[in-house]
Amino acid sequence: MAGNVWEWCNDWAESYTSGSRTDPTGPSPGTFCILRGGAWDNAGSELRSPDRATYTPDYRNEELGFRCVRR
């Protein structure tokens, strides 16, 4: 799935701490949202789910999208 568009996450951005964390959500609320995965115009080495980008929630362009999830 990586490489189509950067995927918006339901997390606010913050710096990683030195300790191990599972599924961090960041501060609530925040200023910047997390995007993961890379887009169609990134190099192959950059198309990984750990790769992160941050933008304000109102930012839009052709490299950003989201994935629908169903329980």
C-alpha cells in the first residue's frame, strides 16, 4: 500500500521519546497531523510505513490521502 499517497493518521505530531512506545497518539489537541507511507513521487527507499511527514489538518495536495477502515 505504501507509495500511492501519504496517508493521514488520526494522530497529532510530537517528537519521539527515547523509550519504546506502541501506537503513540501524540498530544491532544495538536497543531500538525501525522502522515505515513510516502507517495508516488518518493524514491523507493522512502516508501515505508515508519516514514512520517507532518502538515496542518487543512493542507491539501495530490500526494495526500487516507485509507478507509472497517471493523
